[in-house]
Amino acid sequence: MTVKLNANEIVLKAGDTNQVIDNQKVDGKLIVTNQRIYFKTLSEVSDRFNFEILFENILEVIFYNKNIFLVKGINVITRDGKSHSFPLKKRDEIGQLINRMY
């Protein structure tokens, strides 16, 4: 799995996560760079689920804790009204980093 970085772009943090897209659970990595947030799938078969969020498109970052399975994560709300939920082990580190960037 490789991510094509833009000019002058560096990876700041990355963590394992998943997304539910089209009623399908897709495993991948959440990668935070100095220019964007990127979700990259682990399988090349599901490359169509890769997406990026530019910092200027972020409206809000919400930290969540689902008590049933003790799942922690962040929910990124974009300016177009979409909500992207990322369960993460490093929720606090990655969430605080994103909050400083937008």
C-alpha cells in the first residue's frame, strides 16, 4: 500500500481504521499529512473507496466513544454535510492533530 504524496507533503500520523461505504465494511488506514486527510484501503480490489479530505473542507471533528464495544474514534464533518466516522486506537493524538490543522 502506497500513497502518492503531493509536492512538499509529509505524513504526520497514520492509524488503522475502517469505513462503512455502500453497506460494505472497508478496512484501511487513515493518513494525516500536512495538507490533507487520506483514507487508503488495504486491498487493491477496493481502491475505489479511497478518498481525501482537504483541511479547508473540514467543518468539525467530533470525538466519540461507543461504550458497547469500547470503540473510540473520530467523526469528521465536512462543509458539504458529509460525515466520515473513523474508529481509531490513537483517537486522541490524531483528532488533536487534525483540530490544529484546520
